[in-house]
Amino acid sequence: MMKNNMLGGSGVTEKKDGYTAGPFTVDEIGFIQIADTKVLAAVARGEIDLNRIAREELANRGLGLHGEWVGFQKARQIHGIN
């Protein structure tokens, strides 16, 4: 049974509904459920780098590694986006 609907936390990860999500709630990672099967399969095969996509999106939002505002130019530097 999960406490507070959290998946993991305090360095411990637990599984619920097939996910291991660390300190994130089911609602916070729920976006993965609506991803196209073709995309999920490509990610699982290593053909799509979700870490790179996340870094690009953070840079596009002007955010640093912890989601803090750093400005667009600095964010591109932090994430290695040219």
C-alpha cells in the first residue's frame, strides 16, 4: 500500500501500476500513459533520448537543472544546447 500516493522517496523507490518513479506521484508521471506506442517503443529501444529532449525543453523554457529560472542563454549553456 502506498502512503500519500507517492512512488518512492527518501532514496527508496516502490512500484505502483508498473512504474518506478522515485519521489514522483502517479499524477506527475501520468503523461507517459498518453504517449504514442510507437514513441514509447522507440524510447525503450534507445532510439529516442528522453534526457536530451528534457534538457532541450528546459532550455526552451529558460530553466536550469532544478527548474529554476536562469534565462534562455544561460539555460542553453547549462544544458549544452547550441
